[in-house]
Amino acid sequence: MRQPWWWGALALCAAGGAAAEGPELAAPRGGWSAAQPANAFVQEVHYPASRVNLRGDVGIAAQIRGVIRGQPKDGPATLVVNGVPMPLETDEAGAFARPYAFAAGSNSVQVQGAGASAAKRIQFYDNAAGGARARLRIVLSWDTPGTDMDLHVITPSGEHCFYANRVIAGGGALDVDVTTGYGPEIFATARPERGTWHVYVNYYGGGGGHATSLAQVAVVTGEGTPSETQRVYRIPLRSSGDLQHVASFSVL
């Protein structure tokens, strides 16, 4: 029986120490990606969720999956999606797997191990002829394990999207509530309401002996269009209960 294109890459990820150290990406695949209805923007919501994980029913073209051989145990790896960096949690073998609703058009994914100079980067073009895609994406990540940061998004009409109200009118949603460190927590919507949006981050709890956590929030507007903009904010949070206003921006 002929195996799918990704079978060999997954086998390589599971092969163990026979392969050289460094990152390997089994998904997504570089090159030209034909449009598939299952890949259209759908903001999945999982709760409770202590960490980002991948369910078995997510299509292969909507995954980031691979392994980093020789990944140190004392720090996260780094994942960069379309220019937005974020910590990447791996298991004991250095493997990782997470869902991701990619933008239509050109996309890039890069993975780098902690303290390593080697990186694996792929670029692909998502030939999406139809289906809704995220036009506003807000990505929260942070740099300390054992900590719980929460993303809060206020829409122009006053709706409040956060871990206790994860789906809002118009299709916007927060994907997961990560409570053990690093994130990411991602808010996205295919039809962002016009007007002024506000973004906050709350240091909900944990700490793991860390005096300060550095939160990063990336705001991507017009994603996948010629008018796309990216703004990245880094905010130090010092103790449980610390609430910080990150940004206000307009959608026209």
C-alpha cells in the first residue's frame, strides 16, 4: 500500500537516536499546498487545557509537528510562524505537535532547539481559493514554566474574550487556556469588527520560583493580505494578579 507523503517524515521523527541531532519538521510540508476545505479557518476551543496539544482529528495541513533531537531539558525550543517567535514545549524525546490555522498565501515555519544554532525552516504557499481565514490574530506567549498567563481581548462593541468566555459573536475565539507555562494562547477571528480593540494580559498564578515573567503579545491584522501588519509587544509581569494593558489598535 502506498503511504501518504508525510509518513516517512513521521517515521523519521520516531526513529530515535539513529538520526543526527537537530530539528526535523514532519508538518507542514514545504512547497505548494492545494486548497482543502478542512484547512479553512476554524478556531478550535479546548477547555480545560493545561498545555497546547493536538487532537487526532486535525488535518495534516493544519498541524505543526516534528522533533528536535538533542533538545536540552532546561529550556523551551523556539517556534517562529510567519515571523512571530514563541516558545515551543517539547516532550522528553524532543517531539512536538500542535494545531495551527495558517493564513492563505505564503507561510513560513521555523523551529530551533534551546541553545542550538541549527534551525529548520520551511516555506509553503497555501493556495486557498475559498473558505474563511483569520484576518486578526493575537498571540500570547511567555518565558517561564509553571506559570499561568491569560489573554484578554475587548472588541469595539465591548465583548470580552478570555478563558471564561472563549467564543464571541462574529466567530472570534480564544483557542486554549494554557496554565503550565509558555503558551501560546491565540485569539483569532475571520471577520474582525471595525473600531478600536484593546488587549490585556493577566498574570493569573504560578511562578515556579521566577520573580518576573516576560510576556510577548503579537498582534497581526489583515493577515494574509497585502495590508498585513505585525506588532510585537513585550511586557514584564512580576507577580500573581498583575494586569497590564498591552495595546489598543483600530480595525478599519
